[in-house]
Amino acid sequence: MATITVNGVTYSVDNVIVYKGRVSIDGKEADTADAPRMTIEVHGDIKAFECDSVDIATIHGDVGSVTTASGNVQCGDVHTVTGNVNRR
């Protein structure tokens, strides 16, 4: 199982969904209430990362699928509508 750090707080994770400023980790919502920016860092392998908008997302490991509408994601293979994609 991977770990994810959302604005400085670390969780164990298999799947991540970011939607309208809220982060769902394996179906449970992470506390992001006081965060002016959304910064996410994943360490390890995850099944899926879905995001509507994020300032920066970095995935250190394998990811089954990544989908984002807006934001910068750094990882392996990525599908994005807008935002920067940096391939390692």
C-alpha cells in the first residue's frame, strides 16, 4: 500500500480522487479545510489517481491510471485535458 501526503498530512492509500477541493482516499475524505493550495505527493504504487484540479501532484511509484482536468501531475503515463505533464 502506498502513502499519500496532502498538504503535510500523510495517509495510507490505494485510490485517490480530488474533486472540488476535497480529497477522497479509498472512499474516505481527508481534511483539507484550511488549505489555500492543493499539493499532493504519493509514495508507492496506487491503482488510480483522479483529479479535477490540483496545484501540484507528484506520484513516486507506479499508478494504474491518472486522470486530471486541470493541474500539474508528475508521474508515468498520464491523460490530461489541461495542465503540465512531466514524464520521468
